[in-house]
Amino acid sequence: IQTASLYIGRHISYLKTVFLYSLTAFGGPQGHLGMLLKTFVQQKRYLSENELIEYNSFCQLLPGASSTQIITLIGYKRGGVSLAVLTLLIWITPACILMGGLSFLLTYFNENPSLQGIFKYIQPMAIGFLLFASIKAFQLSIHNTITQIIMLCAMLVTYVFFKVPWIFPLLIVLGGVATNFSDKRIPKKEHVKPRQIRWTNIWLFAVIFVVAGFLSETARKQEWPERKAFNLFENFYRFGSFVFGGGDVLLPLMLDQYVARPTAPKVAAQNPNVIRIDKSDLLTGYGMVRAIPGPVFSVASFTGGMALQSEGKKMQLIGCMIGSIAIFLPSALLVLFFFPVWQYLQKFVVVYRALEGIHAVVVGLMWAATLYLLHGFPLKGFNQVNIISLAVIIGTFFFLRYTRLPAPVLVLICLFFGWIF
């Protein structure tokens, strides 16, 4: 205990900086990078600007929460694995508490019809956010014919087979294979001395993945009383293992898992107790996460709570905790495994070629989710709510695209509209 106290005491100033950053870091990964530069590079000089750029480039190659991985690496650089874990916990805790609390608040509002309306324009706002993110991702990742073809194919296949669980992992693999047929876009090769690889984290990542899948399926087949908790952990651990592109890619996966798939006749027949979440509730959480500081992936805390709300308050709290742990755990394990061997891995051309195709698939998935949400939007019999909802979708996109209006202000405006209209 004394050793731990001395260790923390040595890094107390750094940990205070991380905590203050966790309370003020608005704007998603793009905003986070600017604040990291200002706080950790320019003000505190915990690392150089070149190191931050390198960390950002490296984290873009991995699945998971990129801004979370960057700040985890800053902790790793300063104090090894122990400080990296402390940094991660301090960074995610405030956002996860706020989003977990929102799941209880929304449950209360849903049980009181007179209060339900306040969130009704958060849902179309969330569609506007996804539309903006899809266009931005297109501009960043689609630069040539092969990525255009991959994106279109991924969009069409995902939209048609939105309820099929293995579609997204399959498309990820095929996208990475497709761009490896080209011998163009080869990074500069340098001779890098191989480093000793510590396999603990990657083995732990793989073991948890397999065990979580086994327990989830066993709990489903044998109808364990707490089966939904096991299912939820597997779902979010899988999401955290496959999400390339940040929190905006998490929404399509959650829509598939908790909204579209439970309505499939085969799933409904074989798995009547499957986790279901109302689409409007999911969009409310996705919209509200824009109003709080911290990682967008903290929406998993909200989703976990909503997934288990029917099981009672205690299980709802456990759902919030499961969502928080399961979504961030793969990110941490992967970044702490791959970073020590990053320079060695950079010489493999296959990595760069595969990522080009993977990012194109991700863009296609985002567009498929956007179309899926817009498909459910009423086009006939417009009333005041529908007209305002459409205006909110369009307005959100234009404010994000052409102004510097902070996302939390957009959320407050939509809450105000829901209150007065």
C-alpha cells in the first residue's frame, strides 16, 4: 500500500491534469486531439507535438476508442502500464457515470408520459450527427476507385443484410483483402530491428473474446437467469474489438444488435428473450453523449443500462458497469500490446493496404446506418413534430458542417424545442 501511495504521489500532478481534462474535453475525437495538444503538449509538456501526432496516427490503425487510446499511451509513456491503467480509469469514469445516470433518468421519463417529449428532437439530431460523420469519413477515407467500390458494396450489403450478425466482420476481412491486391501506395520501407514481443495482452484479449462468446451462447441456450448480462458483455466486447473509426461507427452496430436483429423472424423464434432497445431510446443516448465531456464510447454505459432496465434497478446499474468495462477493455489491451512493437510493424506493407479497405468498409457501414434511420422517417402525413424533426436533421448537419457551434449547444437547443413544442 505504501509503495502504491508513493507511486501515485509521484504522478499526482499528472493525474490531476487528466481528471480536469476529462471534465472539459468536449467535441469527440477531433475536439479531443486539439485539447490534448493544448493541455498535455503546450501547457504541461508531458510529451512533444511529434509524439502526439505519432500516437494519433498509430491509434487510427487500431479498432476501439482512438482518443481514449491516445491518452492511455500518454500515461504509458510517463509511468508504464500501471499509470496507463490509472489514466484510462480517470478519463472514462466521469462520462460513464453521466451516461449511466442518463439511462435511469430516461427510464423515469418514459414512465411519466408528461415528461417524454423533452427528448423527442434529440433523436433526429442524432441522425444529423451520423449524416455529418458519414460525409466527413467519406472525405477522409475514399480517395480512389477501389475504395469507392468497396464503400458502395459495403453500404448495399449492410443495408440489405442489416439483421445478419456476421456481415460486418466478414466485410472488414474482405475489405482488407481487396486492397492488398494492389501494389500501389506502399509506405517507405526502413530496416527496423525486431523488438521482443510480450504476448500477455494479446493472449488476454483473445481469451476474453472466446470465453465471452462461449458464456454468452451457453447462457442463451440454457436460459440462465442472468443471461442478458453475459450477452451484453459479449456484445460490447465484440463492438470494442471491431469498431474502426470511433464512436460514430458504434451507433450502426448497436442499431443492428438491439433494434434490427431482434425483429428478424428467425431470431424472434429461436431467442425470444433477446435484448431489445427502442430505436428512439438508442438515438437519445447517442445524441446526449454529445453534450457531455469525455469519450463518445461512454454511450455504452447508457446502452448497457437501457438493455437491462427491465431486470430492476440493481441489474440496470450492473448493465451500466458492464457496458463501460466491455467497450473500453479491448481498446486498452490492443493499444498496450501493439505500441511497443509499432515501429517493427510499420515495415509491413500489408498493414497499410488492409487498413485502406477496412476504412472504406466502415464508411459504407455508416452510410447504411444513415439510410436505415432515414428509411423509418415518415414521408407522408407530416405534422408539426415531423416537420420540426426534419428541420432538426438538416439544421444539425449544416451547423456542424458550416459553423463552429459546439455540439453541447445543439443538444440544449433540441431539448428546449422538445420542451416548448
